[in-house]
Amino acid sequence: MTINLPDNVKKIIETIEAGGYEAFAVGGCVRDSYLGRVPEDWDITTSASPAEVKSLFRRTFDTGLKHGTITVLLDSEGFEVTTYRIDGIYEDKRHPKEVTYTNNLAEDLKRRDFTINAMAYNDRKGIIDLYGGIDDLKNRIIRCVGCAEDRFAEDALRMMRAVRFSAQLGYTIENKTLKAIAEKAADIKFISAERIKDELVKLITSPNPDFLRVVYQVGLTAHFFPEFDVCMETGQNNPHHCYSVGEHIIHSMKSVEADKILRLTMMLHDIAKPLTASVNEKTGFDRFHGHPEKGAEIARKVMRRLKFDNDTVDKVTRLVLHHDYDIYINPDLDLSNFVIPDKYVRRAISRIGEDIYPLFLKVQEADISAQSDYMHKEKLKYHAEISRIYHKIRAAGDAVTLKDLAITGHDLVKLGIPPGKNIGRILKELLDDVIDFPDHNNKEYLMKAVTAYIRQKTDVVS
């Protein structure tokens, strides 16, 4: 098989070969090319030492010299070129203490994690596959190179990578490899939270987010996400549900698009149900009062522990907090025949946040999709009506935030209201008014309303 190497990759390989050394594209780029995918990165391995690589190119950077990696810059694009190596002892379950350079490609390939990542290629020799990577690609299998226990002892993150690759590719993890993960699962605690987070996000945003179940089954989540384990063990005796809390979470992730914020929200939206579970004495059904509020607290704790960025933490916790928000609280509402006043949706947008409201709608739809058949069609009809009203409101440009008001705090100051908290309180009252009555959002009406407010206050004082 011929792989279409990018021009700069081909140029680097040919330059190194012209210098009397071997060079190959290696790892994931070979795997993806074989699968007909466009590789994100092109890594190159060579028999040349770092010093020899540097002597062959005009612009290089010592990006990973300790482990034999040099970045070669061509046309403002960087390519990592790593010398064939034999890894020494892995003292931290992640990185070798030292490496030894070798001129033997087979030695370099056998230190790699999985067979599908242990292939090399150049145009002169074609694909070099010493450990059965192509067969495993054909058979859709994730298998370690050599002894799985040894590969995971060297780098514990490889356990998460195994499940992540299986989720991204839809492959099965080979039995010995899966067994080794279960035996070594506790070693994941040696890996930094940032590295675990990166693999977790890649897994849950893959075409198979339900492979999070595998992470639980082999015992990995117990060491970095124990809250999920409790969810997998918590049932839901309730007509609205047909799964355990954990299985509901998994099915809800599958029901929403592969967006990081949305998948994280579904992963965490019911995370507090085990802590808020009780039984309704009248009906005998399980209930989970307060789980959105408690869930937002736990979601923030989990994401802080895994070192997520502030923007992600903020959006996900707000979505978890509001995921169960009922737009139109009416105990007598007949979901088979109903009318929802627009003002209730405007209030919801204002309360939940204009920036995340479209995500909120997707979260609620995914939540419904992962529930039982009980009133399923009615719930979806109700949700569709709310979505229709939302788009109508946005198209009309109705005010839902303070910045949408036709007047500002400066206008209130000009009317004689001193700067301070009172300005914010008055603006909030005006927003509440125009949310219920959009036609009121004009400067003339609002200025008259504020003037009347000032006059009333003056009359009271006098």
C-alpha cells in the first residue's frame, strides 16, 4: 500500500536518507492513512541522532531533546523527528528515566503502546508492520505490543488510551489487554489530572461515548471519577426511567451531539442523584429532590479535580444546575394539549443565560431521549414547542438580558438616581417588565416608568 505523504514529510525523510540514515513516518499518522483518514500530525522516526538531524536542516528546535526529539521547521510548519530509541526504566508510570539510542527500527517500534500505532512507512520500503498492526486494523482490535502488563507498567495512561482508541475507532479491546487494564487500574493515580482529562474528553466526544462504561468496568473510574461508579450502582424505580442512574447518563451522552460542553453536561447532569435519592412514601417510587443544585456543586468539584478550564467549568455547571428546569410550572398542564405563553420562555432564557440556552435545549432533549417510554411523545412535543417559541423570540429580538434594554444605567443617573446598587435593582425591575411585555422595551416608556418611580419615592419621603 502507498501512503500519500505530505510534501514536507516526504522532503524530511528524503533529506535524512540522503544523509545516509533511515527515516519513516511512524505511529498514528500511518494508522490513520491506512484507514483512509487525514492524520492530525505527522511524526517521523529516524536512525540519525538528534545532532545529526540538526546538521541536516537549517531550522530546528530542541523540543524534546531528553527523549531524542527534534522539531524540524519547514515553511513555518513543525514536524517532530525522533531518533530510534530503547526506553529505560519508567519510574513515574509515565516517562522513561533515560533513553538509549539505537539504529534498529524494530527496537523502536516494540516500545510503542498498541500494534496499530507501531507501524512505520516511507515510499521506498512501504509499510513496516512487525507486530501485526494491519491485521488488528482489519479485525478491529486494540492490542498491546508484546506484554500488555509491561506496556501499562511503563505508562499507566496507556490504559485510558486503549479505551479511548476503541471508542474513537469502534474497536474491541483484546482480552489480554483488557485483563491487564483491570489488573493495573490503580496505577492511573500516578498520572496527572490534565492527562486523564484529555483522554476522557477524547473518549466522550468520540462516536462511542458509551465506552465510558468500559472505563468503569475495568476499574479506572474508581480512581479518578468515583462519583460515576456510585451512579452505575444506583437504580431508578420511577415510571419516567428504565435505566440505572449511570446507564441513563451513558444513554443521554449518546443522544447528544459530540460537543465537549454537551457531552460533559450529560456525563454530570445526574451525578448527584445517588446523594439525593429517597422514596415517595405515597407512591413507593424513587425521587431525587434537589439533585440539579447538588449536581452543580459536584460537577464543579469533579471538573476542578480534573483541571478543566474556567469557561468549561462555568458552562457545564450552569447547564447541570438548570437541566431539569421546568419552563412552565403548571401542575394542571395537559402535555397532550397545551399552550405555553411566550413570556415563560423569555424568563427561562433570562434566568438560564442567553449564551447557553441553545445548549440547554439540547441537554433537555437528550435527557428525555434517555428516559422510559412513559409520556415520551408528550415530553418531546412539549420540548419542541419550547424550542419553537425560543427561535421566535430570538427572531423578534425580544429583550432577555439587561444589555437588551432600551435604557442604561447612565440614563438613570441623568434622571437623578445616584450610582450604586439601586441602579441595578431598577434595571432588573424594568427587565422583568419588558420580558412579560416586549412592547414596553422603548426608551420613552421606560424613562416614564423610572420618572414615575422617582416621583413615588419623593411623595413617600415628603
